[in-house]
Amino acid sequence: MSEKLKVGIIGGGGIVRAHLPQLQKRSDAVELVALTDVNPEAAKKTAEDFGIPRHTTDYKEWLDDVDAVVIGIPTHLHAKIGVDCANAGKHIFMEKPFTRTREQADELLAAAEKNGIQLQVGFVRRFDDEWLGWRELIQQEKIGRPVSWRNVSGGFGPANLWFNIDEQGGGPFLDGCIHNIDFALYTFGPAEWAFANLRSMRDVNTAFDTGTATVRFQSGDEMMLAWSWGLPQGSNSSHVFDFLGPKGTLLHSSAKGGDWEPNNFVLDYGQEKEAVPYPSGALHDGFNKQMDEFIEVASGRATPRAGGREGSESLDLALAILESARTGQVVKL
């Protein structure tokens, strides 16, 4: 491996643009070699914006010239391209979700193991000090255990239609909620069962775009996800993100109202309330920290906090939610 880590980028769209600024800043350790997108105009524009000297519509044209790849493409393409990169001996940063199907996950994991490559999955919330902050409060049992994590969210969803095509993106309960799913597994441990009531509200969406899913963990903790990517463009629902426990509640100061300062959690015990600050810009900083870790991982100096096993486990739980919606049955993990 060269003194600098030679990195190639596969995908020229939105999520790649979240990673490239930090890679560009890390010119001390990284050389951005080439970028590929099936849309030649997108490839050219993103490469020019970030000073990447080469852009193509076929990653195989430059794969031999890099040490590692960052892959930010539609989910159903992850496995095929990831396997090609693994077989070429390139370390991989793979955006979430890991793959679209269990079979694809097995294929990619096998290729990574066979070729001895490092595989990191884009679970940026593991680097987000806001989410890590509430995780610590839960694990300290500030509101007791077990807890119920509730997340309600609704809108049009991503502009690109593939996110809501079932065989490509899988809809919000695979793509969007995968951050919640991974972080819940990280916080609560293994899941016991999942049950979901999902539907498609927008005719063009072939994936379930709206509904409610409940996951029970072996710890006794619970997660409730009530999401929609099926609303008309410009329409949004109310938002809920809180935790209920036997000692009280944990929620954001903005949800609590009153004179609370921003960037605080509120521990509400009834008669007594406590504010716990978290840093502003935590998610933005998380993206930077995530790429810094990938540089260390691909350089052989670290192992990823979210690797192929974590990507695979979160996929299994997301697929269990979709299976429950199709069958109307509780799915045990």
C-alpha cells in the first residue's frame, strides 16, 4: 500500500457528497484517485467539485489503481459491486443498508472473508454524539429499564424513486429506519421478535411506504417505528422521538417546550426535571469521524465499529419487519 491511501468513489449522488468533504480535507492521508457514476454528467460534476482527477462510468477502469473504495449507490447494487471490489482486494466503505437481500449479504460477506478485506458499513449514528448521548443515559438507567423508544416521522421521502421500489430500496422500513434498527441493536442487544402493520399509500411506490413496526429485544426493551414516505410532496407529519421508562421520560428539549435551552435532552421524572446537553452539529461531525475511521480501517490500523456482521444483523431485523407486514404474523429472530 502506498504512503497515502488511494481511494476510489463509486456513486456521484447525495450521500457520497456527505463523505467527500472529509476525505478531501484529509489530503495528509488520502489521495482521491477516481470517481464513477452511471450518469456521466453526475460523475463529471462531483469529480470537479471535489478535485478528483478522473471520472468514469465504469469503476473497473480504475479499480486496480486504488487501495480502498467508498460505495454510495442504490442498495440492490451493493452486493455485485462490493463483491467485485472485494475480489480485487480493495477495502470497502459500504453505505447502509448493507444489501437488499439476505442472499446478497451472504455473498458479500463471503467475498470479504475470502479476500481478507475490511468492510465498514455507513451507520453514521454510531459516530453521532447526540445519539451516543442518549444511549449513555439509557445504559446508565437514568429512566430505568426496560425502556420503550418511540419514533414517529412522515413525509414524501427521498426524491429518487428507487428508494420506494421494493426490490431496489425496500422503502423506509429497510432504508430509512435502518439507522434506528442498527442503533437499537447496538444499545439494547439482540432482538427477540418483530411485528409490523405496513402499507403503500402512494401508487408509484411498490415498497411498503407507511405503517408501524414494533420490535421487542431480549433485554425487554422495545422500539416502535411509525414512519411514512408516502405523503404528498411538501406534506409532513408531526415528529416524535422519545423514550419511556419506569422512572420517567427522556426527550429533546424542543419537544418538552418551556424555557429549555436547545441541544439538551430532558429527563422528566414528574416533579423533578434535569437537562443534559449534547453538542450542536453532532451528526455533521459524525460523518467526519466516520470517514476518519475508514481511513484507519483501510490502512490496517483499526477495525470498524460497524462492520459486515453489524450490517448483516441490522438487515436481518429490517427484513423481519417486512416479512411480518407481508404475513401479518410476529416474526421471531
